[in-house]
Amino acid sequence: MPHMNFDLHCHSTASDGLLKPAELVARAAANGVTTLALTDHDDVSGLSEARAAAEARGVCFVDGVEVSVSWGGITVHIVGLRIDPGNAALRSGLESVRESRAKRAGKIGEALDAAGVPDSLAGARRYAENPNLISRSHFARYLAEAGRAPDVKSVFRHYLVKGKPGFVAHQWASLADAVGWIRASGGVAVIAHPGRYGLPRPEMRAFLAEFRDSGGAGLEIVTGSHAPEQYVEFARLAREFGLLASRGSDFHGQGESRADLGALPPLSDDLTPVWHDW
Ligand code: AMP
Ligand code: MN
Ligand code: MN
Ligand code: MN
């Protein structure tokens, strides 16, 4: 398949991206993406706009989602590709995650209040186009605007990660539930940016084994979160565990993302891409 450019992970204003779904698709098309999946956090409300925009531009569109999961005491992300956004099991699962996410947002606001940063929940809400999806990114954008730190990245470092005043431990979906919802809707489950989790090798192997045994099928290899040496590291693990390989920028917006849509290197030839039978 010459000239195919798959980008199977990115975010719109339906979660914590900076571009509306149609704007995101326009940018992807301009960058030469031939197949795009929109994978907003815990929400599928951007998919219909994105699909219509993609059809108008001749871009193949894949319905996706990125589900927040707690596993082994850490947060991991599971991407669902080719999901049916109308599926009842998926919809109610994502709704339960969004409800708990909203409660967490309240707690983050209170924690920041107690740390001398008032009104941050209202501030975060102003940055969230989808009122049902408040993410730490929205808090970070507000705190950066309020001058608490020079940019979003340093807001995370000083306020929003474990050990910092605005961090609130949270129980997300279970791995089995997230994979189950994705599969129930006809989708394929893919582990997002495995290199971000800081898992030592034995724990990473346990995670991959449990994911595969729960019905998970894919592993992101080429992602904006990985350094080139991690492409090699996770390609090896994908082969060993019999997982399909995925590629996605995890683009959120200009200035907030390491990789632009469609701009990362291709998957190496000896991997089976998640799209091999599409
Ligand atoms: P949440 O799901 O609300 O906990 O927010 C997670 C999102 O925050 C991720 O999807 C990223 O978009 C963003 N994020 C997490 N860590 C960082 C960081 N260190 N710098 C910038 N953005 C981050
Ligand atoms: Mn995000
Ligand atoms: Mn993620
Ligand atoms: Mn993402």
C-alpha cells in the first residue's frame, strides 16, 4: 500500500484537544494523513462531525476512543479503534467514566483551593468545550493563563502530577471492562503509549499478558510519546506477545504536542499493523 499514512490517535475539543473535530480533520488532510482515527478521552461526541469532515475530504475515518483505566496502581490508556459509538455497553461504560471524571474535577478544584489557587474548576470549565469532559489539561491551560507557571507542561510538573498539590488519586475503569466495552462495540483494543507508564520490565510484561488475555489486540509503537529507541523496544514486545502494531501522533494541538498529525515515522516492515485486515 504505497503512500498510506495512518494516524490512529488524536484529540479534539470533545476532550482535551485544541481543534474542533472538523478542524482536526482538515489539518490531518493537509498533512497527508490518509486514514485518521479520532480518539477523544472517554467520549465519542466528536466522531460524527469528524466523520462528515473526513468524508468531504476523502480521508478514511475510523471511529475511536481513548479509555482511562487503572491498572496495578497506575493510570493507563486503552485506545479503541473501529468502535461502534452507538453501542449501548460502550456508551454506558464511557458515561460511568465521565461521571467519575466530573467528581475528580471537583476534588482537583478543592485541592488547588487548599493550595492557594482559587476558582480553578470554574477556570478549567472555561477551557472545556465539552462540559462533560473536564481533564487536567483544562486545569493546566487555566493555571498557565493565570500565570501560575510559564506553560502547560510546567503547570503539570508543579501542580498536577503525583506528589503535587492539585493531584487527586483516582480509580478509572478496570482493564477488563475497558477492553470489554471496546470489543462489545465491535472495536479493537490497543494499549496507548506504553512507554509513558514507567513500568519496569516484569510489570510491563504482566500488563501486556493481562491485556492480551482480556481480549486486547494492539500496542502503540510509533507515538508522539516515544523516543525512537522505544519504537524498537516496543516492537520487540509486540512480536513477543503477538500484538498488532499501531501508529498515532496523540496530537492535541499546536504547541502542546510533540508530534503533528501524520508526521511520525512509519511502522517497521516486520510488524503486523493493526490495520492489516481493514
Ligand atoms: P486526565 O485524563 O484528565 O488525567 O488528563 C490526562 C491528559 O493530560 C493527557 O491525555 C495529556 O493530554 C495531558 N498530560 C498529562 N501529562 C502531561 C504533561 N506532563 N504535560 C502536558 N500534558 C500532560
Ligand atoms: Mn489528553
Ligand atoms: Mn493517553
Ligand atoms: Mn491521547
